[in-house]
Amino acid sequence: MTPPTELDPVPLCAALADATRWEILAVLGDRDASASELAEELPVSRQAIAKHLQQLAAVGLVEPIRAGRAIRYRALGARLGQLASRLETIGRGWDARLSRLKDVAEALDQD
């Protein structure tokens, strides 16, 4: 499945809203691994790992790599980078609003 090119934060955040998927990403951030290898490290069945990997792949956070008969997975940082950039933009907007609110409150306090 090819991930969308435009960042839609809703499915990406939904995929990240599961602790097991975070653990999978943490492992894959260090090295590529198969679903079986992930199941050996995490307290989840291989079938559950495979479903989590499908969800992560659907939003572009991991990619399957065929190595002979085996399929290994690699973490992809681009989507996380896009999400972080979008969240940073939102955060800067909030910071600016809070700064203006502080300025108004301080001006009223001086009166």
C-alpha cells in the first residue's frame, strides 16, 4: 500500500495512538526487523504485530522490504518529521496568541 503524499494528521495520529505501535517504531528506529523478530521482543503475538505493521505502513511510518522469502520492516522518519513540523507550526501560533494575551493582561494591570 502506498502512503498518501499529503500529510493527513488524523490517520497518522490514530496510528500513533497505540503503545504497541510506538514500541514497534522504537525497535525499527534502531534496526530493520521481521514481524517474527518483533514478536520475540514484544509481549504481542506475531499476528498482532503483523496487523500493527500494516497500520504503520498504511500511513507511511514503516515500509516492508522483501529479503528472499522473508519480509523485514524499516522505519521511515519522513512522516514523523512532517507531523512534527505541522505541530511546531501550530505551537508557534499558540505561543504568539499567548504572548499577545500576556501583553494585554500586563497593559490592563498597569492601568
